Amino acid sequence: MRVLITGASRGIGAGIARKLASDALARGETPHLALTASRESDALTAIVDELEREGARATALVGDMADPASPARLVEEAQVCCGGLDGVVSNVGIMAPGRLAELDEADWDRLFDVNVRGTWLLAKAAYPALKMSHGSLVTIASMVGVQPHPGSGAYSSSKAAVIMLTQQLAQEWAADGIRVNSISPGMIHTAATDRLYRHPEVVAKREQVIPIHEIGQPAHIAGVTAFLLSDSAAYMTGQNLLADGGFAGSIMGHIPGLPPQG
């Protein structure tokens, strides 16, 4: 297994790297993973060292996805260190909350540059390698790309664009043997969202509205990613899988005056 994972220094990206490595090692394979981040950091070094200790081959790559030249360079470097690519996970994404009426153009542009253009350029650069391996591309979108999230600035719009981008790529690349799918995480406790989950009252309120009454963890998204990259999902392409504990589909259950159940 040879996989490039963007935004892999912590959170969902690091969780995906751990899952892919552990699954491959359990099968008796040596995984080759290229992990990217926007800059060098102790976190990126730590996850690479952790995977190496477990028996995987891991390489740290650095590149800002807002730079149009970075995606192609990262793909090229990943192919060199991994000997090709069987999978690509476009996980990198940024947020900048705000109301659309007051949003700066610069904030809008940066989110679309990283979240959408970066994903497209990464996919475009990886296309020849994935065609050669009949590989798979997985993009990490968001449940707010399916349901609008007031106050999220350009984030909802950018993630909706990622979902459509994924579906269009799936149709265009199907004949080349490349599968392309997206995952839309719900409320996930990561390093980026940790400040919210330090408050027990916030955790309790969120768990109350999630049908399975549990805040998501990076491992939940990692498991879905591993499935989509695997042969078990060989007949799936162009799908957006909601991994949100049932939250996005629960809106009808909040209508006042529903008849009593049971």
C-alpha cells in the first residue's frame, strides 16, 4: 500500500495514517505512507516516527496547499519515496468562521484555494499514478457541505464544492479504473476542535443531539477511509459517506409536536 495523505500531522489525517499502517502491517504488508503538512512541526515528526517504530515506511513532506505549485510537487515527492501511489487522501482543510455579509474576500479566497483548488490540483497531479495502479482517491469533506452551517464563512460552500468535485472526478475517471469518493465527518474531537470539547456542557449538548450520543473521534473517520481505499469498496465510486453519528439525517426528529412513540 502506497498512500499520500495531506494534512496528516494530527487529527483526522494522523488517525488515517495510523489506521492504514496498522491494517497493512496486520496483513503482512509494509505500508509506504507520505504524510504532508503545511509546515515542519514536532507533530509531523512525531507521527512519522511513531509509524516507523511500528514497522511502516513513512515520509514527512511539507507544502502549503494554498500555493498552486505545492500539490504537484507533493505528489511527485510522494511517488519517489513510495515508489508510486495506490491511494491519495485529500484531508487538508481550513476554517475561518464569519457571516457571509461581513466576510472578507481574502478569507473566502483562501478557503477555496486550500479546500477546493488544492484538492483539485492534488487529484490532477496524482491522476497518472492512480491510473497506472487503478488506485483510489478519498477526499475529506464535511457534513456542513451537505447542510448549511450559518456563521461558518466560506467553509460550508467550499466543502459542498469538494463533494461535487469528487463526484465529477469519479465520473471522469471511472473508465480509467480510478475510484473517487468523499467522506463528510460530523462533530469530531480533534486538536483543531479541542477548545470546544474542553467544556463539559458543550460536550453534553452535542451528544444530546447526535442520535448515537457520542462525539466522533479521528479513528471513526479513519475506519471509513480505510474501507473506501480497500478492495471491499471496489464497486463504489462517486459516493459521499456521512460519518456523523446520524446527526445530518435527524432533522425531522426535532419537529415540535411529533406523535409520542412507544
